[in-house]
Amino acid sequence: MKRYVKGIVIILIAASLTSCGSKDGGESPKNTVGEAGKENPVTANKTGIFELEGGVSNINTISNTFTLRTKDGDVEVYVRAMSRIMENGERKPLSALKDGSYAKGTFKKWDGKDTVMEIIITQGK
């Protein structure tokens, strides 16, 4: 019986320590913003699903991001596994994008990041 009680106490202590990880009760922070600590001014007031278009640059397949150069400014865009990148009617991976391509599509804030829902890629404007 002592063994079970000791095991339960250890589990309870471990659970309480993990819940004390931050001020928010151990949960990962929601609505985190860019590395510089401030939100991109181009998309700061966007909520829900929004549209953006512009030139593609700075493709990073390690962090799953690229920069979209819009007429209002540059936006770092995050690509999730469920994001759809379409070119010539075919779904393409992020690695198939080329600097200088033109992209137009729908985006959504996801954990504070501007995230691709679906974009169409063309080779020029």
C-alpha cells in the first residue's frame, strides 16, 4: 500500500510542477508575435481569414516560412502541413517555391503567426 501512495504522490508532484511552468498555468502562450516582439504592421488588424498577394522571397524550408512582399510591406508567412500551395493546378511543397514568384491567397493567424491556408503561385504578376 505504501508503494502505491508513494507512486501517486510522485505523479501529483510531477503534475503540479509542470503546471507551474509559467504565469498562464503551464500552457504554451497563445498569440505569440514575431521574434522582435511586435506584430507585423501589415497584418496587425487582420482577423479571421484574410487575403494577401505579392512576391515570394526568403524561402526557408527549415522554419517553414517565406516572405511575401506586398504593396503595404513585407510579411513573414508560416506554412503548416495543412497549408495548400497550388501551382499550375497541382499541389506543391514549400521547397518547390522560387524567389520572385507571385503568390495570391488566403491566410489566417495561427498561434500569432500569419499562416497560409491556400495560395496560388504564378511566375509573374
